[in-house]
Amino acid sequence: MSSEGEEWQFPEDWEYSGGVPERLLKIRAKCPYCGHVFEVEMGESWYNMGISIACPKCGRQFSISMYGEVVGEVKKTAKK
């Protein structure tokens, strides 16, 4: 089976196709299984979709939007 339609486009690709660049968030996550607290950076749309991430300590997966807290926005630096 082949499906015809548009090619899937990730939100971070919008900037390169003329869209508005996505905000990059800094998120503090707490693993609900082992209690490990760590920070990750991800696009705002990925956070809002509630994707699962793996704890770097115990390796178990959990929803970033349920167990994460936005602590800031990562500012893009100008390329030289």
C-alpha cells in the first residue's frame, strides 16, 4: 500500500519553509518512577503534544507534559 499526500513536516522545519520559528523550551522533568530530576530542551509543540521521554537514570519512559515544568525559553544565538 502506498499513501499519497503531503510529506510529514516537523515543527522545527517550518522556519526553513517560510513559517514562524518555534520556541525552544527548557523543561525540568521529574521521573515518576525513580524521582530523578533533570532538564531537557525541546520544541514547544513537542512539549504540548505530551510526547514520552526516557529518564536518563532508570530508563523508564513517561509523558513530559505530565511530569515536566517549563523553566524558561532557550534563546537562539546568531550564527557567525
